[in-house]
Amino acid sequence: MTTNTVDIKSVIAEWICEAAADGHSDAYDAKRSNTRYEWYQQMELLVDGDVSYVTCRDIGTGGIGVSTRSKLSEYSNVMIRRDSRDPWIPCKVAHCTQSIGKSSVGLQLDFIL
């Protein structure tokens, strides 16, 4: 499936609308320029040709927060999607903080919007 910027924007907008429908913005609004909404969703992450499954924590126009068992390199390029019905969405790893058994990862989206 070929994906263009319009497809990407509409998919992200759909995801944000779903998250906002619950009406819960996350607790970190003070440190972000874009509101993020709590959104617990299983997603697929494509890193260097390998697909892994991650849990989305929150989403906003600037990015997506996920939890994963993998350590990702900051500024690396990855792709994310909910499932095979969605196109792959390009992201950059903004940060990766390791804790016991998992990593909290911030994926940057605002460079594509």
C-alpha cells in the first residue's frame, strides 16, 4: 500500500479523535506544546524491518507514547500502525527511557504534519 501525507494525516487525526472521545488528557500537558490523550492500544512497531508489538499510552499531534520491551536508539526512524488496516506511519524516536522489563518511548509525529 502506498501512503501519502494526506493518508498519514487522516489516520493520525482519526486516532486522536478516538483518544479524545474518552476525554482524558494526560498529566504532562505542562511540559508539552501539544495536548496528548491517554490511549491504551496495542500497536505494531516496525524497526529495521522487524515488527514488534507495543502498547500505546498516549497520543497527540506531536507524538505517541509507547511501552515496549525493546531499547530504541534516540532519533532513529521507525514506523507504527494499529494493525494491517492502517498504513505505516513514519516516526522518529524522541526519547527512550528504560526501566525494569520495559522502555517508555516517545515517538515524534509533528515533523510529518
